Amino acid sequence: MKNQINFHVKNAVSPLKLVELSSLRPIEKVMPTHLQYITNLIEQTGYINKPLIIENQNNIILDGSHRYAYLKSFGYKYAPVIIVDYASNQVDVGSNLIHRFINKKDSTISKGDVINKALSNQLFEPRSTRHFFPFKKDDIPTKLEKLFKTNKCCINYLISKTTIEEEIVCNQNYIKEIENELKIIDRHTQEQIQTKTYLQNQISNMKKKIKTNLL
């Protein structure tokens, strides 16, 4: 089963690649304060730590809007990306982190909405989408010098009018989503631990029975 799962994931996800930034299509605007925070981190280290995640048909940016805005504003030619098969059931979208597990019908955002918004250049407001992938989003650092800086670009169309107070509220709401998700994970973990213990006790009793029958 593990090999089967890995096979499906491998076929839905590409290795890290460098693609031309001009080929990418954003889906969300970015928050100005958070963009400045991301900019400071990148400028301090000289690396893009996490690649953008894009879908495989139209190069729509599913994850990494602020990193894209940074690269765009400073005129970089390339972006580090991981490409996913958006048609795969291994990749999903919702409007809340809870949609990773339950109440998916309550989501106000579908894959179709994402594609339509990107292709029509009608961007979602910041942090509107929650994309779920069959892998952990680990750091894969890419040196900025590999991305070839050219001329700076105006990205006003990407920046929302979100105030710093509204960004704080947005982050607080996201934290609540994370806390709810962790509660679901914890309940599931406890259930699995109980099932594991039950099965281990069963095995132990069966082994004792076998040993008794041999005497």
C-alpha cells in the first residue's frame, strides 16, 4: 500500500524546476505588510526557501503568492516551482483548513473557481484559498542569483488595500483554523492509537493461545 501511495503522489507532483516568471498566473492579491516581511527575509538570506507550487496546465500559482510578488517586483526572470497535477484527487482546494478533512461541500471555492479567476485575471483577496497537497512543503532553498534579476516591475495590481490591523485579524483567523485542524488531527491520532493498542492486545492473546495449544 505504501508503494502504491508513493506511486500516485509521484505521478501528481514534479521535482523542483525553474520556470519563467512571465509564464505564471497568480490567483490571489498579497498583503502589503506580509510582503514586506517576506521581502526582508529573502533579502537577508539571499534565498527563496520554499518553491512556488503551480498547476500543470496553465501555471496557476496555488501556493506562494507573496514569493511570486517579491520575484515579480524585483524583476527576476525565473521562479523555483513544484508542478502538481491539478486534476488529481491528491490535490484539493477549500476555503478553510478544515476542508482538508470534513465539510468539503461547505467550501466556497472550487478548483473551477481557481482556474476561472486566474485565466480572467480576477484575483481573489489575500489568503482566500486553502490548497491541500500530498506532500509536506519542506524548504528547498534556491539562490536568488540562479533566478537572474532583470528590471524591476510595478506590482500595484497584486497588492491589496488591506490595512495592518486587517492583516492582524486575518492572521488571527488563520491561527484559529490551524488550531481547529490540530484538534481534528489529535482526535484522529488518539483513535488510531486506541485501535493499534486493541490489535496489539489481540495479537498477544492469539500468540498465548498458540503457545498453550502447543503444550
